[in-house]
Amino acid sequence: QPTRDQLVAWHDVLAGEGLLVPHWPETWGGRGWNVQQQMVFDEEMALGDAPELNAVTFDMIGPLLIRHADPAQQQRFLPAIASGHQWWCQGYSEPNAGSDLARLATRAERDGDDYVVNGSKIWTSYAQYADWMFTLVRTDREAKPQSGISFLLIDMTSPGITVRPIVGIHGWTVFNEVFLDNVRVPVAQRVGEENQGWTLAKSLLEFERLKLARIGENKRRMARAREAGLTRSHLGRRVADEPWFRERFAALEARLIALEANAARFVARQA
């Protein structure tokens, strides 16, 4: 598992070539690439087995702030994100609010110029590395579930935050639990209007849909599987000559072709 320092060093290489956030507007350090250009770049990076970038930071919160944040928030956060030295995590899922996210119970109560946040998040990717977390909190318990949610930006060094790693079977920590106990968050770190967080959360979906396809990464894995089949033996025969391998490989390859076609249709609609 790469360390944060190793990944930041990779960010520095990309940033030096103007390739860390090429899909951002030039105003904020990007190249103004369209979706098609970004898709090709991401695929080539994955095929080259380059370290994976933190999509939450560069492809989700960055574009959201470009579109929805106020000027002060943009000036505060976007240059730091574009440098590759500020990392973010997404605080959405909770123990009792996963696929039904609108059931989230983490609450934020107004106290002067701050919100006081209490609750917990789970399955928070790379929270152990993150400097900041964007999160959904309940600011109106009387409103309908989707109507009482706000979108906050929280400094992960704030008093009252505890990160508990969830170690996977591979021994790596990707996911974490995040506990928030009386965490004070300035109102100035709310994006959009109070109780309008659900609308912002939905807007994030368009930023992450293409990333979820992972076309280049899946092509690389298929190539490795093909190589393994050609170089390994099973009961005296090449694995690639076994009917069970050929059948499974063909089925996976067909699914990947369909996935790539679906991603291409999505990209075409964005043109």
C-alpha cells in the first residue's frame, strides 16, 4: 500500500507537467480538458499501471467547489487541492445510512457562527490520510429526510474527530470509521444554503460516474489474467487451454466491452 508521502511525490510529478487536474478550468490550475480527453488520459494512466489518484479529491470535491462554492471558499481550497498536497475524504455513509443515505443521523446544530457536529461516518476511504472531509449532516430534524441536510467542509484536525481504521483481509487500510464528538465547524465552511446539501450530493454523481467504470484498470487486469493463463499450467496443460478458463475469460471480456461501450455513450452525451 503506497504511503501518503509516496503518493504526494507522484502528485508533484503530475502537477509539474500540468497533468494533475487537467480537466479543471485553466483559472484553477487545469487545462480545460473535456470529458473525452480526460477519459483517454485516465485509461492510458491505468494501462501504464500508474498510481491511482484520489478521485474524491481531484474529481469530486474539486469540481463541486468550482461549480458551487463561494469565491472565498474557492480561493481557500482550490489552489491547495490542485497542488496535490491537500487530501479529502467523503463523509457520507453511516452505520444506519448506507444505500438509504437520506436516513443519515449525524447532526449539526447552529451555535453562533459555528455548527456543532455529532455523529459518525463509516466506510470513509483514506480518512487516515485526509486533511479535510466533505460531509452531509442533518441540520433540520423536522424536515423531510432529503430536505433537512446540509453540506459541510470539516478540517480533520478539528478537536473531537477520531479516525478508526478498518483493516481489510489484504492487511491494508482503505476504509475507516470517523467519529465526530462536539466538533465545531464554522458556518463559512458550509457549501450552498442550509438544508440544500442533498442537491449538492446529487450533483456529485455526474463527476464520479465515468470514474466508476475503471476501463483502463480493468483492461490491465484482463491482460494480466491472459498472461497468467498463457504462462501457468494445470494438470500438465496450459491454463489458457482449459475450457473453464476460456469460458470465464470470454464472459469477462464481453462484459468489459459492454462496459466500455456504455462509458463511451455517456461521454458522447457530455460533448
